[in-house]
Amino acid sequence: MKRISKKAIALTMAGALALAACGGDDGGTDAPSTEAPSTEAPTTDAPTDTEAPADTEAPAAEAWAVNTDDCVDPDAANAPIEGSIKIGSAMPLSGGVAATAFAPVKDGFEAYVQWANENKILGDVTIEVQIEDDQYNKDLTPGAVEKLLDSGAHVFSGIIGSPNNAAVRDLLNEECYPQLLALTGSPEWGKAEEYPWTTGILIPYTVEARAYAALIKSQFPDGANVGVFVVNNEFGQVYAEAFKEIAPEFGITIVDEQTIEATDSAPPTAQVNSIASNAPDAILAVPLGAGCATFLGEVANAKAANAGWDPQVFITATCASSLILDLAGPAADGLYTSNNLVDVLDPETAAIPAIAEYIAFMEGLGKGDIVTTAGAGWHTAEMTVAILKQALESPEGLTRASIINAARNFDQVGTLTREGVRMKMNGLTDQFIAESLQVVQYDADTRLFTDIGELITDFES
Amino acid sequence: MWKIKEGSPQHWALRLVGVAVIFIAVIWVPTQMSTSRVGQFSDAFVLIVAAMSLNLVLGFTGMISIGHSAFFGLGGYTAAILIKDHGWSPGYTFYAAAAVAFVAGCVIALPALRIKGIYLALVTLAVAVLFPVLVKWKKLVWLTDGAKGIDSVRYDDLPVWPIIGELKGRDGRAVFAYWLAFVVLVITYLVCRGIVKSRFGRSLVAIRDNETAAAVMGVNVTAAKVLVFGISASLCATAGVLSTLRTGVITPEGQYVTLLGSIVFLLIMVVGGAGTLWGPIVGGLVYVWLDNTTRGFGSESDGFIGFLFGWADQSPATLILGVALVLIMFLAPYGLVGLFKRLWVKAVVVIPRPAGTPVAVQMAAETVAGDLR
Amino acid sequence: MERFFQYVFDGLSFGAIYALLALGLVVVYRGTGHLNFAQGEMAMFCTFLTWQYDAWGVPFVIAVLLGMISGFVMGAGTEVSLIRNVAKKSEAGVFVVSIALFLGLNSLAAMLWGNLPPEQMPSLFPDEPGDFARIFGAVWRYEYMGILLVALILMGLLFLLFSRTKFGLAMRSVASNPESARLVGIPTGVVLASSWGIAGAMGALAGTMFGATTGELTAGLMFTIFIYASAAATLGGFDSPGGAVIAGLAIGVGEQLAAGYAPGWIGQELRLGVALVIIFVVLLFKPSGLFGSVKVQRV
């Protein structure tokens, strides 16, 4: 399955070492390809900031390039796309709780594409988007993708779910269609040698787990006892494995590990009671959706029953929305979580012109109520279009190959990214677009997050 | 109304037309239709195989099972583990999966010997719920990879077929999946048909209609029930292998591996017509068509659907599917095949030849009878 | 010992919720001989309705009553308009219709309330973090005590209904032989519709109380609970309200003890498995559940 040209491999041999560093100790220090970073300050003024043509030229010398020789139809992969480009995606739009959680992502995605067309981000090229419903069922994803291919999609972006992306990964790599920005945080989406056409957008769980471990160490320099509470699915399992692996490194002893089924809506009373009976210094929690508030409520109950026990609570970024945390009321006060996007409900943030424009645009579409949850969709679409723009401006023009090349040599900021966070990928050296994150603490009274420490960019290479 | 006699030339001609139509349709789909249609047909075939296997147990023997998703998953996992961990060629995993599921099916059938009706429904439901729980069990993670599941299970080198050419890329993959599923479907159909038309099949129907009476008449109820459950489980497992090979992924959260899978298989069987050989086939095609059509509404924000459901926070797909299922049950309480048969007898009546009469004698008798009339 | 009691209390808390929904299944089964797969989703939908009434400003207790009335209307309406017509023709049809209801109600709830800024479901009982009693060193929250109390009261009422009233007698005769029941002048239709109605109202109450413990309502609220509830009804015997409650509580306590005392082998992730294996074993010896009546089949 090696599809990268030998030249590219030779050029990035040294890069492979950095890749190891990327997932390992203290990545980022020895990245050999010091590609000229954007000359532009990472501001979040307006979405039009993403036009930074300077970005694309600098790394040209040793830029990663995809090899299209093994494609089913190499000519098609290099054929120019003119007039309009179609982005396809598969998301859960119906059937079950996943749809409720993710339906706003579709709205945000489509809203950005509409905005981009109105503002002519790709010049004369119109962007079309078609999102099929796979009900979060990996058995339906191939059918959805085949339907999109038949209807002329050029590029796929933002497919939700790890198994769903894995189910079409072979097909899209064989056909040489870019499968951009998979909306899952699995470390699977950083395998450019095996799957050059597939990339992710979320911060890998491994990176997030490491950030929390580092913060726990700084709070408990003499070592900490930690209770782990995870949802019993792919997300929770990968997260917990990552945390357990690095725990000794940070002087963390895991005293209890409890799980909850993803479909189980019952409060985790017994799980939290069990954790409480071990009285850990901190809890690392990886609940899902509605489970976030339910878990926090149980922690509050357990604290009331165990006087004197007041653990630090670290909760995964999927819960980092004041909409979700507000449900838990005072129980959410003081917890730690993380994010690489801004909180649009923060009035200060909402006043930033670009973000105000986003909110106004969503309100104009009658979707003002979902500005937070739709943000992930907007952000994904914005990054997709930024990749397309970079491809359009490349010497090859807009082709499927130039799109994936642009994606893997990418360094930009988005409207909704935090200040200082750069969305960047660099060939085999840096295969994850998002590895910077900010640990934040929630204040239940003001319903706002405050930054804790510096923005963590150590994991970028 | 058109009356024809069984075995008469007209009857044979009618059968021939039927076979020809099916034959042309089966060739037409992969050669003339778009990739996504081909894909939908192979998805339908997978579900049809599962529903057929369930029909054998529920439709013909009268033992309800809401646990067939477990056999589906067992087959899928057997294939995934053998291919990924043991380097098996995918083709052989069908046999292995069928064998494993046969044993599991026979074991699970043991309680079914004593438990009946609603209690059996719930016991098999427990099996369906238990399967993903066991797959995720920490003591089995070494084998199943837990909640993560197993991915990149693939046909590495799709075969080169003399007529169709190299099966690569999306067309090749879809066409390959189609033919693979079709072959499994035909084998499953033949197995079911063979059982149903045999002495064993008649004893199954006797058990369904009145178990005590069947036992009195000398049917070995225990052996028949255990055997049919085992066969059904192994057929369902081959459907699971097909599903794993199509997506290359199997996880304990996959819908067909969980309780929802059992429910889908049951829906297909009942909608098509329980206790008929063609029921699951018709039901599967209708279900997949309905499911794809209704899910398509989710990506439409304008048009009639948009006008009707513009207020909704989420796609109306499942609601419309539910309404459609209720309508089908009102129009065709015995399934679509039952409805078709009822309409068909209004047009054509096939007069069966009297049982046990040799053809020649019968034809002679009929000529005589005709003369007398 | 404190640990033991903690597991028992945790188990009783959840067991009471399983028991409540199981009671609804028993009522439908006793009245009509069907298993209603949509029982959990009906309860979920009515819980959202209760929440909606409350959000419109109706006092919470009234909102709960309105929710129960909605549940009764929904249950009886379903029986009259859908189930009855299909049940005459095919038993399998009832299954399809109840699955269709399951899918439809789930979808409709998500369509109506999916994007609402979610809000806390209020509780009928005190549910602040400090509202608990300490018994033998273990914690038992007032909220869960309340749910258990409601489950026991409802069990008693149903027992009286089944054994002491004409209606209960009518239910039994309709379930065993609808034809002869009609011949002796029992209003079969009313009996069938009201069994579904009673189950719907009880589901609404169960959902409302359970929703308050979770904090957030989703369309998936009752999915797992329904599985537990049908397990409880199976274990207790599908026609015995007392059996449903006892089995529900036993399953709750049993799974907590197993998960708590064998965290390495069982733990929380295999909790459900323990419950199901127990049923499996019990049914092998008592095919009609612990307290169910055995039906004699004639040739």
C-alpha cells in the first residue's frame, strides 16, 4: 500500500524520526523541515485571513507529494477541477442519539460553504456540498460514499466516526479521493504512509490525555492518585489506554478505573461511589454527550457524602461547552477541560469581528440557537475550503492530488481557532492538523472558561 | 382468471418467464446500474441472508429469536480475527465462521427446548445484548481488540475475472461485493429450500403448528430444534462475514452486531412474509430501498420534505420509515409475499396435481374427466 | 460492611426504575398477551412532554399528572388505532408495529427536542447533593428512596387491581380468550385499550422520575432501561406484578454486588451481562419465570 514516491520518502527520511517524537516524549524540538511559517501573525480577524499565499510557496523545496501511480485512474486524480467543486460527507443525521449530537455539525458545515460561496473565497469556483446520512452505522457508510462518488463528489471531508471513516478508507485511498479532516480524534488518522489520502481534524486523544497528565503533575509534584472514568467505546478505550501508558511518566497512580456504556443513560452512581471510596486526588473523566452533566452531578453527590474529599476533575474536550456544563449547575464549577477553538458564548469572544460575523451569519439562517454545537462543522468546512484554496493557488491548479498535497503542507488559522493555535500539517513529519490546545477551567457562576497556563503547542512538529 | 395445471406447458412457461426475469435482473444490476445501486443491492443481499437464516427458525419452526445479531457478529469477528491475526485467505473464513456459529447456535438452542413464546423472545434478546458486551470484555480484549474493533480487514488482491476484468477501485469493489453476496445468497436460498421441502422441513413445520402433536407423531423435537438453530446460526454468520469484508471494519458498536441488527432482520422477514422462501428476499430489497430513500431526505433541506419537516431539529428519516412499516403491516399483514400471493391467485390459479399420482396417470385421468365434462 | 450496604442501596435505586417500567410490560402482557417494544420509547416521549409542560410554566406536580394522562392517551390510542387492527390478523404484525412505534417516537422526540438548549429535569423528590440518608455508613439518596416507594405503591395498586376488581378479572379473561370474554359481555375493547393506557401512564411516571436522576433528557433515555425492565419482567414472570418488582430489585442489587466485589472480572462493563446470565439460568429451571403462571398446552 505504499503510494508515496520514493523521492518523497527519501526527502523525509529524517522526518520519520520527528514523527516518532511527535507521538512520543517531547516532540517538536527536532523537526528537521523548518518550513517557513506564515509571515502572518496568527490573528483571528476575519475568515478572509486564510488567504495567505505566502504559506504555500516556502516549503516547496521538500514538500510532501502524493504518488498517483497506483491510483485506479491516475489521470482523473490529476485532472483539473473547474467551474465547481463538490465536497461530500457522511454524518449521522437520523436514528439515535448520535444524530442529535451531530446534526448541528451538518448545519455548521453547510453554513460555512454558503458563506464561502457568497464571499467568493475560491474566486469563480463554486463549492457544492452534499452530506449523506449514514446513521453512525459503519455498514451504511460505504453506500453513502458510493452515492456521493456517483453524484460527482471530488473530495470528502468531515466524515464522522472512527469505524465509519475506516470503512471507506481503503476505497478512497485506492480511488485516490482526498478523505480530509475526519471528525474523530483517533490516532488512526495519522498514517500517511499507509493511507496518504486520509487525514483527521480533531486533536488526537493521546495528545489531550498527555496535556492533562502534565497539568496533574504540576499540581501534585509528589505524585497523584487518579481515578479514571471512561465511556466504554472506542473513544473511551483509546483515551484510557493513552492515559494509562503515560501515567507513570508523570508520577500518576491510577487507583480506580470505571466505565459506563455509551447507550446507558442511567447516572453512574455506583461508578462514582467506587472512585470516591478510593479518594483520589484527581479524576480523569471521558464521558459522552449527555453523560457529561450526569457524571458531574454524581461527583457533586459523592462529594457531599464524603466530607473532605474534593478532587480535581479533568474532563474531555467533548464536554467543553457551556451549554453542556450549564446543565450540571454548580457541580461543574472548577473543572478542567481543554479546547483549541474559542467559546463563542463568551461575550468578549463574540465581540471579535470575525466571530460576530459567524454568529450573525448563523442567526441569519435561523440557526442562532446552535452556534456552539455547529462550530465544529463551520470550522471543518472552513479548513476544507482553505485547503482547496491553497490547492487552487498551487502550480498544479485544483486537482484531487493537489488538494491532498495542500492538506499535508498546510499551516493556517481559522475563524474559530484560539489565538495562537495553528492548524498545520507537514508531510510525514506532522500528520495531525490539530495538536495545540489550551487547558481551561470552568466557572459555573459566569459560565465562562478561564485559561490555565500557556497554550500547549509542544506536540506540534 | 386463468387456470393452469401444475406441470402443464403453460405452467412451465410461466416458471421460465419468472426465472428469465430474475436472471436478467441479476446480470443487469452490476453491468448497467450505477456503483451506488450495485452497492445497495449487495447491502440488501447481506441483510437478506441474515433474514433468511432467521426465517428458518422463526418462520418455519416457530421459535422466535431476537438474538441473530450475535451470530452475525460472531461470523464477522471470526472472519476479521482469522484474516488479520492468522493471515487466512478471506474466502475460507466463510466456512470457519459457519462452523463456529453452528456450535454456538446449537448451544444457545438448548434453553429453547424448554422456554417458549415471550420468554424465548427475551432470552434471545439477552443473547443479542450480551454479544457486544462480551466482545468489549477486558478479559477478551486480546482476541477482539475491545471497543476499538478490528479494522483494515480486506481482500488485498481482488481477483481478476476473465469477463469482468480486474476488480479494483470502486466499481470493481462494488461489483465484487455484489457477486460475492449473490453467491452466498443463492447458497443460503438453496439450503433453506432444501430443508423446507425435505422431510426434516415438514417436521419443523409440524413443530411450529403444534409441538406436542408433532412429538406424538414421532418427530424428534429436541434434535430438530437444535439442528435447525445451528444451521440458522451458521447461515447468519456468513452474512456477518460479508458485512465485514464489505466495510473492512468490525466493532462491537456496529448496528447489525447489536440488538438493532436483530430487529432489522426481524423487520425484513416479517415485512417480506414469514414462513415463505421468497419473503426475506422481497422484504430485504424493500427495506433497503425504503431505508436509503428515507435517509436521503436528511440531505434535502428544500422541496416537499423540507416544507413538511423544516421545523425539525433532525432528519425525519426514521419517522417516515416507521410510518411506512405501519402502512405495510396494514396493507399486508402477512407480509408482501403474502399480499402478492393473494393478488396472484385472483389472476392465475395453478391446480396442483393430486399427491402421489404419477404424472401419466394424472394426465390420463384429467383427459377423461375433461371428456366427461 | 459499609461497602456491602452501598452496593445494595445502589442496586435498589436502579432496580426500582427497572421495576417501574417492568410493571408496565406486565400490565400490557396480562391485558393483551403482547410484548410492547415501544414501552420505553413511549415513556421517554411522555417524559419530554412532562418537561415541556413544566417549561411552559405548569406547576411540576400538575405537569407530571398531565404527562401521565398523555401517557394514558398515547397508550390507549396506540392500541385502538394501530395494534388492534393488526393483532387480529398476525402476531408478527404487532411486533413490526411496536418496532415502528419505537423508531418513530425516538425520531419524533429528537426532531422536536433535539436542539433545545437542554435543561434540568426537575425532581419530585429532594435531589440536592446533600439530600441523602446515611444507613450503616452507606449513602442512600432520598430521590432513590422515593422512586422505590413509588414502585412498591404501584405494585400494590396493580395487585389490588388484578385480584380485587372486576376490571382485573376482565383483563384476565380477555387475555386468555378474547372471543369467549366478548360472548359473556365483557367490553373487550375497553379492557385492551385501558391496559395499554395504564402501562403508558406508568411509563410516563417512571420516565419522569428517572429523567430527574440523569439531569439531561435525550431520545436514548429509556433504551437500556427497557432492556433491564424486560429482563425483570422475564425473570419475575410476565404476568406477575409482584414478580416484576422483586425481580427488578434483585437484578439491580445482584449486578451491583457482582460488579463491586469482582471488579477485575466483571466490573461495571459486564454488569448487564450478569443480569442476563442469571435470567438464562433461572429460565432453564423455571421456564415461566420465578412467579409466572405456567400455561398448559392441549393437543
